[in-house]
Amino acid sequence: MVTITISGVDKSGALARITTFFVRKGYPLKGSQVMQSASGAKLMKFSLDITQLDKAKLAAEIKDLSPDFSVVSVEGAQSGAPSIKEIAAKFPDIAPLVQAYGESFGTETRDRELIEAGKKIGAFQYEKDWSFGSPLKMPTALRRTLVPALEAFDKVEATDTEVTLPESPFCKTGKIACCEFLTGFMQGFLDAGPLTQNTRVQKTGCKAKGDSRCTYKFSYEL
Ligand SMILES: [Zn+2]
């Protein structure tokens, strides 16, 4: 949990404006509190359910919202997102690291960055654990290599063209959804296989978007 204290919030409507800003930017806002500083000025504290925060960026965004607003302090933020190498080293217990990695990006770039990180780690896992023996084609490759690789994360349900993770550790409610990491992971994994390179992976369902589970679809030609 990160707590941000903002000053210059005396005008009416400040709370609503800042709250709207957090929600619109995709920050998981857990609570807010109005208080007074020692000198009697009004302050607002906002709690966000994240572990990473780009303080400079947030301070600039808050200033853009109104020149009166000013970020006084940010408490509880860890410094520095994990690197892709650090994430790969922790496989398969990487969900908290992927979460921290995802949180270090803004909403505009987060999904793209998660896909790219997933691709690298998926390709790495394929090379490391699944590239032995003769290369497989889809859908055999999906059943014999990709699904077992994904089962290291959590329970997986699969058909020849679809994979579902009913309780994806990358898509916890109330947190920023990082399940595009898995889109990248599967894509990178399949791209690394000589006979599965023409397969496209797409996320078609997501708990964070109101679906009952996170689902990924595979398109390929036999
Ligand atoms: Zn999801």
C-alpha cells in the first residue's frame, strides 16, 4: 500500500477531482482521508493498493490537474521495479514480481510492456525446459509443452484453441491486472518452437474486465 499526501486542496471539489484522476489513470484507490497539517492547512491522504510508484511522474500529473495541488509525501513505495532477469530467476513464483513490474508503468504502456516481458521469459522457459526432442506442431505442442509449462503457475484448462486460468495469479481482483504478461509468455514460448511460430495468442477474457476467468485464444493454421 502506498500513501500519497497532497496539499493545496482547500477549494471545494478537490477531493472529487483527485479521486477521479486516480480512478481514470487506473490506480487502485483504496481510501482517502482529509486532515490538517500542523500549520492548519488542509491535506488529503490517498491510499493506493500498489507497491511501486513513479513519484516524479505522479507529482507532475497532480500539478497538471491543478497548479494548486502539490504532492507532499509518498510513503510505502518500494524503490525500483524488478528487472526481467530478476523475474526469470524466480520462475515460477513470479506473480508478485510481475505485479511490481506492471505497476511501474502507466496505463498507456503497461500491457505492451507486460507482453514484451512475458515474451522474453516464455522464450527463455521454452529453450530451457521444453526444446529437447523433436519439435512439435500445434495443437500437440500446446498440450504437451505449453500447458504443462503454464501449470507451474496455477490450474489450467485447455482445448486445442483456448487456454483458461480460472484463478490466474496475474489477475487478482483489486490489483492492477497483469495477465497480459501471460499473453506474452505464451507467444514467446510458441515463437521459440520451430513448428509453432505461426501461432497467434490473444487474450479474450479477463477477470479484471468482468469476465468469470482469464482466457487466451490461439489461432494457427494446421
Ligand atoms: Zn485477467
